[in-house]
Amino acid sequence: MIWDLIVLVFYFLVVFYFGFHFAKKNQKEEDFYLAKKEIHWVFLLLSLVATETSSLTFLSIPSLSYKGDFRFLEIAMGYIIGRTIVALYLLPSYFSGNTISVYEYVGNRFGKSPQKTLSFVFTISRLLGDGIRLYVSSLPIAFLLERMGFSISPELLGIIALTILSIVTIIYSVFGGFRAIVFTDVLQWIIYIFGGVFALVLILSQLGGTTLMDTLQKLDSIGKWKVFVFDYNQTGDNSYFILFAILGGAFISIGSHGTDLMLVQRVIATKNLLSGQKILIGSGIVVFFQFLLFLCIGSLLYVFYDGKSIPADKVFSHFIISEVPSPFLGILVAAILASAMSTLSSTINSLSLTWARDWDMDKWFSPRVLSLFFGVLLFFASLIPYFLVETWEKGILEMGLTIFSYTLGPSVAVFFLAKGKRDLPISGRVFSLFFILSILITLAMGIGWKLSFTLLVPIGFVTLYGLVTIARLIKKI
């Protein structure tokens, strides 16, 4: 166990080094949030992938194939389609001006009210969604502390783990700014990909006398390799019906990579449009193969545990803590931390950015003060899942996707309307009300009709577009 702790301490020291090394270069706001657009597009691509991957991917994607099959790849295919649409349609507009926050683009078209509304919704959805990610990433640390003999409740262990993770992430985010976050993301991407490949090889080596071919045939015989779902279930969950999954994945990706400041920030931080398009489309391809890696891990864990009663969302964490020897346990826990911290640091930086530019808080507070504030706020948001997980019917990954899906559809509609040449038939304030109303309608339909999360984004998109169209028709009368 001592070697595992040494590995983790060394990892934290490297992260601190990046934070303090780049601290002296963050003298201006553009330095702190975009690194003067000096970073090569390849590093920004890997930073984007690391940011969106998070601990939910590392720990929860294996649970999908452990309890099911490979159908989540349908959504990944939709991701590539969605990013391509953003790269070709929306991205040119973001490079046409001098905006730092993508919501400034909406403000220039429709006024300050829609700009602030988008920023506020982004803030709430990020705090709730990434609070879940922070919670998930604390689980293996809590398991590790329990294995070391700490005789306290699992809840308290989890809070201790959350505190440690939050403090480290806040420190290097506040001091290092965007440049430190990007290069730390690249390091963290390398670490968690290595961790995933190592876990895959370790599981294969521990399957005993079973050959690889026997394992593959067993998985095939029980339908674990199934990717496409063509059967429409009249009564059950149709999240992965092929049409819904690919369409939903495309809309989710358009919303996240076209309207979510945290992810778009990495794209507009490059020098030109062509580099931004490479980042977007290339990241979709890399993410597809990441999903494939972690889904393979989940299917092999199903064979490894051979029907043991282990909660699917915790099966990979359970394997890491109970089966991985030192010091490789420390490396895998570091990989989990890497996947979590890359997302959390980016969230802190982007929340600071949107409140500095979209709410004009940079008149009163420095970027570092704003980053510190949102880092602390994110820590408290991570405590919320302790009150939800036991009663939530879906997996923790789908829970995180669902939270964002309620807001992404209307957000996509806002940017598509801004891209169009026609002016709004209503004032900016009324448009903001329409935006909030469309989110509430999507929420009501999703909960009331128990809709799959892959349908929520298209529904939100159509709802806001429909409200604006009705307003145009009424204006003509």
C-alpha cells in the first residue's frame, strides 16, 4: 500500500508543478482563459478528449457492457456526426469575431439577456453534472482508504476523498490557468489510457486457463458483442433504438461541443478555423475508440466475475481495489483521478470565464478569485449524489447525461437561430423566457412520459424552435 501512496503523491506533485510553472504567464485575462491561442491544435484535441472523458467514462462505461452489450457505440457514432455538423456549420461563426466566451456571440446577435440566461443555465447544469463526476471519482479513493484500515463510515470516507481531490484540482486550476490545464489534461489523458489498457491486459491474464478465443466465443454466445438495436420496444426503454441513439448522440454532441462553453473553449483557443475543425472531428474519433476500450473492459469483467452479485456501476472500482497489486493500484487510481481532474479543472476555468465576461464580474474580481469561488461551489455540488444515488433508477453515467440533455436541446436551438440571418420576432427578454420555458417543457415531458435521454435533446431543440415560429406567425397576423 505504501507504494500506491507514493505513486499518488508523485502524481499530485507533477500536477502542482504544471500549475505553478505556468502561473507567471497568466498576467492578462486572455492568457488565463485562452493562453493567447498559442497552444498547438493536437494538444487542444487531447485536452478536449480528456475534459469530456471524466471519471464517468473510466468507471461507468464498463458497467454498460458488464450488464448489457456494446450498444453505447451507437451514441458514439452520433457523436462523430454531431461534431462534424458543428465544425462545418457553427464553428465558422465563432472564429469570425473576437469573442472569448461563446455566449458573447449570442449576446452580439440577440442582446445581453439571452447571453446571461445561457450562461446561468450552463452554470447550473455544469455544477450538477460535474458534481456527479466528482462524486464518482471519489469512490476508488474511498475504497483505497477503507483498504488501508480506516474504520469510519463509507460516507465519511467519500467526503474525505472528495475534499482531497477538490483541494488539489482547485490549486493548480487557480494558479496555472488555461495553459496549465491543457498540458495537465494531456498528461492525464496519457495516464488514464495507459490505465485502461493495463486493466484490459490484467483482466485477460487473470482469466485462468481460459484462452482469448474461448472468452470471445463465450461473449458472443450470450450476445455481449451486440452494437445495433433494431427492435423498437413498445413498452420499455428505447434509448438505444438505433435511430434514437444515433440521432440523440448527434444532438448531444452538437449541444455539448457547439454550445457548452467548457468544451468550445478548447476549440476557439486554437489559431484558426481549420485547426478548430481538426480538433472537433478528430476528438470524436478518439472518443469512439476510448468507448470501445472501456466497453471491452466491462465485457471481460462479466466473464471474470462469472455472475457474482456486484453492482454494475461499482464493478470496475471493485476490481481495481481488490485485484490490482501494488504499485499498479496506485497507477490505476491515479488514472481515475486524471480522468476526473481534467474535467473538474476545465469546469472551474470555464465557469470563471463565463461569469467574468458574460456577467462582467471581471470588473470586480480577478480570474483567480472567480476560479477559487467556483472550485469550492463545485465541491459542495459533489455532495448532492449522496442523497440521490440509492433511489435513482438509471446508472450513474446515464444520470449525468440526462441532466445535460434537458438543457442542451434549447441551447442548440439558440445557436442555430443566432446563426440564421433572420432577427427574432420578440425581445431578448421574452426570448430568454422562451428558452427557460422550453427547458421546463422538456423536463416535464421527459419525467412525465419517461422518455429516453437520447430523445431529450431533439425535443428541447424542436420546442424552442416551435415557440419562436409561433411568435413569428402571431407577429404577422
